[in-house]
Amino acid sequence: MHLVEQKKKVSKDDVIISLVRPYLKNIAHIDIEDNKLVASTAFYVCTPKKNTEFKLFV
């Protein structure tokens, strides 16, 4: 049996929010410029619009 972990691509200035036990308020701002970043599907990925001045919106 082969299990495949689902992943989502994340980019610089994204905000990720944990969907597992959200009452713990596990939130992170991605400030690393790397095109190989991925997050588990246990995180909601918030991506800002292209021309947004205030990129940190959470």
C-alpha cells in the first residue's frame, strides 16, 4: 500500500493557517523567496492579490 501525502504550493508573502485544531491559532507568514516551498493540505493558504499594498492581511 502506497500512501501519497497531498501538498499545496506556497509562495513568498502567503499566509498559512492550520486547519487542525484552529483554536491554537497556528498562523505563519511565508517570507522566503523559494519556488520549491510546499505545505500540507492541513493548512489553508491565503495568497494576496498582485497589487496589494498591505500583503499581511491576517
